[in-house]
Amino acid sequence: MAKTSEHVDAGRESVRATSELSVHNTAGIRPTEAQHRYLARGLAQAGGKLPLFDKDGREVPKRTVESCLAHGWAERWSHNPVKPEWLVCRLTAAGYLALGAQPPNTAESRD
């Protein structure tokens, strides 16, 4: 059975759609604006330490911190005995990559 130009065009569209889907899936989920602001603050800190407060002195919303933890962009770093409800976190290698930054040497970042 000979393929008509309609079949060939439909096949090309199917391959193109599959390729676009693959590219989209490999790109993964990107941080929201709020998550990006939070994570980016860790780039300038030793060990990628993430802030407890934003630049205006307000506590970073727990939802933002927890979503970054859930995506693997941040990890719990230490427990704060004075304020145990505060999540003291740092960037993970995935967090650096989500920001478009190169992760530091993991031996150096693990204090």
C-alpha cells in the first residue's frame, strides 16, 4: 500500500508532537516566581543556606519552603532548637540546576 501525502504529513506531525513532548518532559518542572526568589537567595550563601525571611523581613511562607522540599530543590539542613517549627534548609544539586547554576562540589557543600 502506497502512502499518500496525507499519511506522510500526519506521520510528521505525530513525530513532531512526540518530540515536543519529550523535550517538555526532560525540561522538568520549573520553580514558580516565589520559589525561584526563595531558592536564588541560597546562591550567595555558604553551603547554599536558604533564608528564613524574605528581603522585607517577613517569614518565607512555609508552603513555599515545603514545595521546594517536595520538588527536591531544597533539603532540611539543621534543626533550630529555639524555633523548631522553622525549616532551616539548603539548596540541593537539583535546586542549583533548577536555577540554571552549577552545583558546588558536594564535598565542600556538606558542612
